[in-house]
Amino acid sequence: MNELRGAGVVLRPSGPGDVTALAAIRSTPEVRTRWRGGDDMAAEVASDLADPATHCLTVLHHDRIVGMIQWYAEEEPDYRHAGIDLFLDPSVHGEGLGTDAVRTLARHLVDDVGHHRLVIDPAADNVAAIRCYEKAGFRPVGVMRQYERDADGSWHDGLLMDLLASELVR
């Protein structure tokens, strides 16, 4: 796969040349709150890109790096599905680029890779992300209680959402 084109975004495989821009986005307070990270964000992003189990795609809008969307696959035949996660530069929040990126990747995972089901798991209090995913066709499945640890050590709930191939909003 070279690149995927959405209505306003282009998704292409992330590479070493993207690390600086992606680390800067991950370092913004809005993104760091959800994605966290240590003192060396560039090393963390580089590590994400090197993970063979995760497919990282850089999100471009008007040829500018505005974020990253990633996916993984559960290949056990009886449970086969793909999972998605993303972050975007806060400067483009609210412009529909997240929904466009999710929809574009979902189309690829359903049409080209052959997945019949996709999952995503935002924090249960991340209203903007949940709304974004719903616009692409994801539906809430249930709350995963005390699902993820916050930077302060406390636990917060996650919302499991899924999308069946027939529900994808194209």
C-alpha cells in the first residue's frame, strides 16, 4: 500500500522522516493527555513505527502532517478483526479530518484487507473522539471499567466501539 486517499486526507505509511512532526503533535497537551509519553517523544514515536504488529500511517492534509492513524490485526480465524487508533494535531480538531481518516482506513481494512469487523476503544470521557467514530459508523458496544491507567496512576473507563463491514459509512 502506497497511500490511501480520503475526501480531505491522505494516509501513507509512516517513516523515519515523519518522526519529528509526529513527536511534536504527540507532545501537545491535548494529545499527550490521551496518548501520554515520556521525556523523549521522538524515541517513543520511532518505537511505535518500528513495532511490526502495528501499521502506522501518517495523516496528511494539504501536504502537511497533521497526525497518525494506526491499525493492528487479530489474525486468529475465529476472532479475526482489526483495531484502529489515531491522534491529530489540535490545530485541526473539529474539521472532520478524524472522521475522514477513520473512514478512509476502515474502507481499506474492509475492502482491501477483508476484515468484517473493526474495533476502537476511546476513553469513555472523550466525547469528541466518540462522536468522530460514530460518524464513520462505529457503535458503542460497552464500557470497559477501569480500563486504562492515567499518568497520575488513577484508572479510567474506556468505551469499546465496533463497526461491521455492512455498517461502514462511505
